[in-house]
Amino acid sequence: MIVCSCNVLTDHDVRSAVVKDLPRTAGQVYGCLGCSAQCGRCARTIKKIMDEALGPCAKACCSGCPHSQQHQAETHPHHHAVVLPADIAA
């Protein structure tokens, strides 16, 4: 189903971005899909799809959540997170 007619994004596109890149906002979903919000009418629908796709993690990741960097560091001590220049400035 088309979710964003301005950018011609489907619900499948949104779910794929959420599972792959773990964006936390509708704006980040647009970025993951290589576009930006136009009229904004789809933002609520995108957020709803994100919440459905992430399930319990949609509210807020905690230290025990598999999406949490802290959890990954605890369970995979030899894997290190990649720090990008944008992360340093934040």
C-alpha cells in the first residue's frame, strides 16, 4: 500500500527501513529511504508502521533490548560500535 504519495513510499519500504536501519523518527525513515518529507500527511502513518515493526522496542529501548548498543556490547564484547563524525558532534 502506498503510504507516502509525494515520495511514492509503500508500507513495505517503511518496514524494510525500520528493520534494517532502526530509525527512531519518521524524518529518519525518509532519510533512510533517500528522500525527505514533503506535505507531511504520511508522518503519522509512518510512525504507526514503525511502532508495529519494532513491537515492544517502539516505546523506548532499554539496556536489555537487542537493539540497544549497550546490550550488544555486553553480549558481544569483541564487537565495537563504529563511531561516525556525525555521532561525535551530537
